[in-house]
Amino acid sequence: MLKNLFPRLARFRFTVQIIMLFVTVYGGALLGSYTVDRISKALPSLSCAYDKMTGDHCILIVNQHQLHHRAGAALAKAGDVALNVFIPTLMSVGVFFLFFFFLNKAFCGWVCPLGTVQELLYKIGRRIGRPLNRFKQENVGKVRPVKWFMLLVLVLGLPTLAGMGTVANELGDPFCQVCPSRIATTLLTADTEQLAVRTGTGINFFLGALGNALFGFIIIAALAVRQPFCRICPLLSWNALFQKLSPMRLVKKDAHDKCAKCGVCEKACPMDIHEIGTSFGSKAFHEDCTLCGRCAEYCPDDDVIQLKFFGFKLFGSSRDYYKARVKFETPEGQPKKRVIPILRAKENA
Amino acid sequence: MKILYSICLLAACAGTAVAAEVQHDHGAMMHSQSKLWTQLPLLKPRMKGQDIASRSVSILPQNIAAAAIEAWSNDLHDANGHRQLSMEMGGAPLDKPATGGFQMLTAREVQGDTVRVASTVHYFGERGGKNPTAMFDQVKHELEIVPQPYPREHSRYRANEDWQFAVRFKGQPLAGHKVVLETSNGSRAEFMTDAAGVANVHVPDDFNTETVQSKAGSHGMRRGADFVLAVSHADGGQQYLTAFNSSYGEDAYSNRSLTMGLGFMLLGMLGAAPLLRKRQAAAKNEEPSNA
């Protein structure tokens, strides 16, 4: 029955994404105002705490607050770093890991509301005939370190320094101030407050202006680039730290010599992970992988690429599936032109 | 009783004179210092300690003579879910339950045929709190004002917003009843409850440059002002007066510019616009281009 409902993994994933978009953006309105004051408060995807209806929010705002209000303040007291200061941080990471353990980076590819919004924009871009701008193998490496910079500086560094009093207090949650998901998800609830730039201090204004410009850039770029923000998202790097600790993973068998020459899985990857075409074993599960499963969908060889949980195959590539899949969409996500049967009948007549 | 009342007032004044509070700026838990700007009964949370680790909270009754504060945690099944906080010189210390979350606090004064109740909500931003709906729904006193809902974490009452409050007597909604609002900024307004006993309260925008304190919080929320809602009702020869107080902040768009926000968003859009142009070779071949 599940196969009838969801003949393609892409359709199943899209359904999950839309459900999760509603849970993460409107969950409070659907599940009750308090929703136990968010479900986990440590979701491994960019669900925004500034969204007044959200059902849950991402771990990054929690980490920034904890470093700002607890760890930073304790470090400033030089030696007064009591264990109980770090317990809340460990608790948050623990709750995060409870979720993460089961789905791994599928939180990026299946749950994240900003990821879904970018994918929807990319689909619109295909429909209106915009080009696809991909990162070549020699260029993609220049973008990848940015996500680590975002994590180390905006999520971990500046909040800690703000807590220590070394930098301005407004830098207590700098990532949230520039995160496009903050604006995207609140706009989806018809709330324009986060779109309005703060003018209270120079730092507030700078961060707000940067965040808005980034948001504007992302929503236009997403029409022609797949998942533009995901590539620099600190949650991608945060999740990458834990990806080897989850039993949910992507695996690729070293099938035959021609495998590395085919390259269809590379074209299908929305994160331009060229390594998926040339690497095998654990190396194929790259730090930028969001477990969307498109590479497995577009691999024309049986069971060469698989999504596995505790060693059990959840989905594996197959030639028959590949043949059916490419009838609907190219690996790059361009929908195939389909002739409506009634029009074909007219043409034949 | 008068002596007790005097002690409470003295404690309130002492609390007000305590050095500036250091508070986490999650809106729902912010309370500003205030003078006795109303005659209505209030419960004022007072924070002590410079950081979260060393912070403690005391509840100060104002305009009400109460020997103790009653506290309800959001875990009603917990043995300590409903407890009495004994009064000390600086107020009644509020313990933080392991689950944190929302705490409903009330003080009750009975003088002759008059029953006065002060109530407020304090929020501990700890993980694992249970859904507080059952706690809010539980009948605690004869006449009650119940927030519907209370602002969540990262939210608060703010000027120019409408918030709903249920008024009930012995658990039943009081329809067509007058609810009075007073603020520490000097506003006064009246609202009526509807058929379900719910009053839609518009928080006034009564901040001015003198009342706005310059110190901004880390989430762009400023320390605000206080408001109190009150309702009175007579039944069986007794007069009931119940108040609910909390704090509120400035208008959501205060110190923000939507125009500039839109401007910077458009700037970012312009920056990405070249990506939308089809390259000639790519257009010819209808093949994806490369960045």
C-alpha cells in the first residue's frame, strides 16, 4: 500500500517535507500553543524560535544562549566553570542526539523547513526555465569550509565571547540574526516583524541588514542553484560532527570499474557532492550529504547506493526504478515535458 | 494582620531598592522595577544573582497582605506540584522544579467579607517542562483571571498586541464582566468578557522616551513596564477581587525598520539576479551551466 501511495522515494520525501514544514512552522497552532514549549528545543534542522507558531526550534539558538548566558559568564569568572554550568548544554546535545540518532542528516534533507522552501523555489525555477548553476569539482571545495566558519564563529565563538563580556552583548546570538530561516518561517506565518531590521545599535543594524540581504540572495539564488544556503549552514557542519554516530547512513558499493565513469548520481546530488560518483564505502557518505536519497534514486545499478538503518536496507538503487524515475525528471531536477493524453488524442486526430 | 501587611510593604520597598536586576531577556520572564503605581494587588518576581547559575527568584506581594504564596508547577501530578512558599524579608523564595517551565503564583487575603487574590506567572526556561494547559485550567481560587495562553519562550506581552484572558468564578466563565487594565506607564482601560468569559485585552502603547530604558536585551527585547488586570465580583454576601499581573514590552516594530528590511532584502535579490540569466552556450544546448 505504501508503494502505491508513494511509488517514488522523491514523492515520499516531498510528502514528509510538507508535513514537517507544517509541524515546524505552524506546529504550535496545530498541536497547542505551548506544545510543551516546543517539542524538543533541540531539533537538528533550522526551525526558528522566533516563529510564534513553531512546534519546535533548532538546537543552534539553544547553543548560542547557553554559551552566551552560561559558559561565557562562567569562563569570565576564571576558574568558576562549575559542572552545572555545562549540564544544560550537554542536555541539549543529548536531546538533539536522541533525534539525530534515528534520522541522522535526514533532518536536513527531509525535515528542515528552509531546505523545503529552497527545494520548492528550485522547482519553480525549473518550471520558469531558469538555468541550473552547479559547482564544479574544482570550485565546490571553496564553499565547503564556510559552514565550519559559520559554526565556529557565529554559533560557538561570538556567543561565548559575548557571555565573557569580551564582545558586545548583541553578539549573543549572531547566527540567528543572519539566519534566512528566521525570516522565511516567520513570513510563512504572515509575521513581518523579523523582516524589519533592528535599528537600536550599530551591531543590531549590521546583523539585521546582513541577514535580510542574505535572505534576499537565497530566495532568488534558489531558483537557479540547488540548496544555496544548505551549503554554508552551520547545522550542516554541526550534524556532520555526529553523522558517523548514527546507524542511519548512505552506503555505496564498489560495484564495477564503470561505476565511477557514469556520473549520474553526481548530477542528481543537490549539494554537488562529486565524491558520490568516485568514492565508495564510508567515503561516499560525505559531510555535506543531507540523505535526500536522490543519488540512490538515480543510480542505474541494482543496490549500488543504499540508504541503510542498522544495516537494513531502507531504499536501494535499481535499474527498473531508475528507468521509471528518469521518465519524470532529469537527475538535475528538470521535469520532463509530459503530454496531456487528451491533447495527444487531438494531435493524432 | 496590619503588622503583616506593613512587613510585606516594607519588603516590597526593600526589594525595589535592591540593586539592578540582572535577568535573562526571554520576554515572558522579564519584569521591570516599579513603584507602587496601582492600588491593585500584585505579585512581583525579583531576581538576584548575576548569572543564570547563581540566580534566585523571590516573589514579592504588593498591595496585599499574604502570609504565603501558593505555587503551582506545570507538573500537577508531582508531589511538589502545588506548594506554599513561605514569606521572608525579601519575599517568598521560589524554588525551581526539575522540569522548570511555567509556574502559576497566587496570594490570597481575606478581610471580613472581602477576598482579594493576586496572581502572576513565572517562567523557568528549563528543558522538559510539561504542557501547562492543565495547570492553567485547574481551579485555584473562586474568582480567577487565566491567560489564554501565556506567552511562550522568546515571546512576551507587547504593546499594540491583543491577548486573551479567561475570567471564571468557581470554575465557570463569567460572561459580560468588566476587566480593568492598569499599567505602570499610567494607562487605564476597561474590557468586557464575551459569552465564553474571555476578555480580549489590547496592550496599550504607552511607552515614551522617559519610560523606555536604554539597555537592550540580547534578543532585541527591552526591559518593559508592568500591567495588572483586575476583576471584581459579588456572590453570597462576599466581595471578590482578583488581579493578574505581568510585564509587557514595547511595540514589536519599535526600533525596527520594515522599509530598510525590505531594502536590504531587495539588495540581496539583486545580488543573486545574475544567477538567473541563461548563458548563451547553456541556452543553446539546454544543458545545465556551471558555477
